[in-house]
Amino acid sequence: MRTTVIHASWIVAYQDGEHRILHDGVVAFRGDRIIHVGQEWSQPADIVVHARGKLVIPGLISTHGHISAQAGDRLVLDGGRRDLLRSGFLNYVPRRLGGGPGFSAQEDADASIAFAFYSLLRGGVTTVVEGGNTAPVGEAMVRLASESGIRLYYSPAFAGGEYFFEADGRLQLVRDERMGLEGLERAIEFIGKYHNPDNRFHGILNPDEFYLSTPRMLCETKRAARDLGVGITLHFSEQLFEFHDTLRTTSRTPVGVLAELDFLGPEVILGHCIYLSGHSMTGYPYGGDLETLASSSCTVAHSPVPLARRGIALQSFQRYLDHGINLSIGTDSYPNDILGEMRLASYACKIVEGNHEVARAGDIFNAATLGGARALQRYDLGRLEAGAKADIVIVDFNDLAIGPVWDPIRALIHCATPHLIDTVIVDGATRVMNRELVSIDQADLLARVRQSTARVWGAFPTCHWSGRGAEDEFPVSLGEWKEPRESIQ
Ligand SMILES: [Zn+2]
């Protein structure tokens, strides 16, 4: 096994239970493990990397990412139906109740999945938890994750119901517990077949949405996760009516229901987790939910960018943190830009709280590294120390976008973009080098995913209740140029 040594101007090194800045130091790794972090390396090395003016950080962890091209989310932007109460996906995901193809029927699944993995890697994500995908693409997901080199937590999501559009556009939720339980069985089988940590693939059970789950489904998921020794993730309290319907039918908040079912625990990652008691939009200004989440040791996967696109914010990152909840960062739909999520996590909280001292850069950085590792109960990820996995990201600070550096973590959170990611190493293998993907032709991948997504958009009238084209339902920002008949030459 070869030994690689990286010399860098700044290294985020893990020491005594926290990240610290090591100036002009080294990180050495052999095979898939870090063997040394410190001021110097005096042993022989096979490969020496000089990262002068660069920052070395642990691979970032996205605890909630939708592995796809996001053909639908890209349509909605700041539009969408008012009666869907800012739930973006409900604008396009439901099929016609009378039958017909689903929104993604025309999609090239391989191109769409590969696009997501490679763009995440390009942005410095070395580990991703798939946030919820019920499509039968499990084999492609595992194969393409392995090809790309990313570390993936996934199994096909299962739901105890489905959304449909009536012919006149009314939204119907058709519940089906049997479908959910059968999906759970398939997910258990899938994990039994594919779970392979040596190949960076880990099972995690995913009952897609709390709102589409029954108590029986949740309890059986909890039991299956314990038997398999895997975690659980699901969308939770992402929709306003989910909070109110749950409150009305159970006289408990969604958090209260999970607590009563004894569902919460350190193996559970709650995607989004927005509408809790005390959130101003719920009209339920009472305490309790944050305390319950904290005492359960579960994790919140926070993706501020898609929330902001819908005019929603967590209330707030700092309140959750102060209550002792484990916070992590998710990349959700698009763009696959975890640095962008980290920056907005800080800004959105400062605005919500009206306080510049909250959601500090160090706390955000911890969420994207140590918080994600704790979510996965992986104490060998999200940190640079001897014995940890060789998941390493080098960020090139020799750039006008960064400018003068007082504090490399503030510079990273407030100034860095994915294009400054110089090198990405996962499990000791280099996947991005000199700001380029190593193992795939980026132009070809981009052409494939654009072709596939254009087909999905072109077929919009066949799947949407309205029969209208995507261009009418979700108009683009600017009108088309009209060439004048006569022009002055
Ligand atoms: Zn999601």
C-alpha cells in the first residue's frame, strides 16, 4: 500500500474531541486510512502533495440528498400552486388519479443518478444519505455510487400512500398501508443483498415521509433497523398541513407521535424537520418538541436552500443547537452544493433570529462534518485524525473569490464555491484532482443528463392533470427574443 503525504497551509485537524486549525502541517494516509496528522512527516512517502495556500478539510457529509437530476424542482423555482402551501414537489410528483405515466417516466435513470453523484463529489461531498426515492432504481444507485467512488447510505424508499391529481387538479392522498409494508420487506431484502461497507455502500431504511406512514409501518421499520443494524431516515414535518393534520387527528404534534411510538433514537435522521411546536407558521407557540428531539439523540438533516426557495426557514439552527439537537447538513434537491447549503444555514438563522452572533461558521462546519458522522454513528468520518477514513477535501484558497484569510473556516463558509474544490479523496482514492473529475468525461455526462431532462419536460402534458405544457405551467423568467422583420444593417 502506498503512503501519500499532503503538506498544506491550513489543515482542519481533529484533536481532543474537536476540530482545530493546524498551520503548515501534514496529513498522511495509507490505503483507506489516515495514519498521521501533525506538523511534520519524517518517514518515506510514495506520493507527496504540496497544497500551499490551500485548506485541507475532512470529506463533507450530506445527510439528505436526492440522487437525481431534479427535473421537477428545477421547474418550480419561485412559482407553483398557492394551495399546495409551499410544498414544491406536490406541483409535479402526483400522477393522474385516472391513470397514466408518472412525471419521471421519460427519464434516463443512469444519467440522472450519475449526474447527482458526480456533482456532489465535485462539491466536496464524500458521503451522502439518499433522502427518499421510491423508484425501482436500486441496482443503478448501488452500481453508479460504486463507479463514482462516493460513500452511499440508501435503500429504496417505501410509502404508505401516494398523491394523485383529480381531473380538475384537486390533490388527493390515497393511503395504502399494505403498499408501505411490502415496500419495507423489499427494502430489507435489498439491504441484505447489497449492504457492503468495503465497497462504501451501506443500507439505511427509508419510510419516505412521516406523513405517508402508519404507526405500524414506523414500528416495524424501527424493529427491522435494529435487526439489520442500520439507521433510519425519512422526511419529517416538511409540510405545514402535515403538522396540522397530525395535530387534529392525534392531538399530538408529529414529534409527539414519534415519541409515543418510541421511534426516535440516535439511529434516526429526520429530513427537514421544520414545523415543530414553536415555529411561527404553525400557530402552535408551545414548547416541548425541541426538548423531545434532543433527549432522543436523533439527528436533523438541515437543507436551507430548498426551504428558502419556498420562503421557509428553520426556527432556528441556533435554537435547535442550544437545545442539544444533533444538526447536520443535507444537499436535498439542487444545486448539489453543500458549501451553498452551509452558507445559507448561517445566514438564514441570523435573519430569523435577528442576531449576527448565531449560527457561527464553526458550528455550521461541525454540522457538515461531525454532525453528519454522528448521524451515521461513524466516528471514523468527518474528521482528520490517525485511524479515520481517508476522506479528504483540499480547497484552493489561491483565488480572488477567497481573498485575504483571517479565519479559514469563516473564509470557507462565507466565500467558497464548489469550483474552489481542488481535490477530493474518498476511502484513499482520488476522485477529483486539479478541480476536475478524474474518472468521467464531464461534458458527456452533462449532455446525457440534459437530454434526459429535456425529454421529461417535453412529456409534461402527458403526466400532469392540467394537460398544459411545462412552459405554460411554469413560465421561464424572460420572454423569447422576436427577430424584427426589418432591421437597420
Ligand atoms: Zn427531501
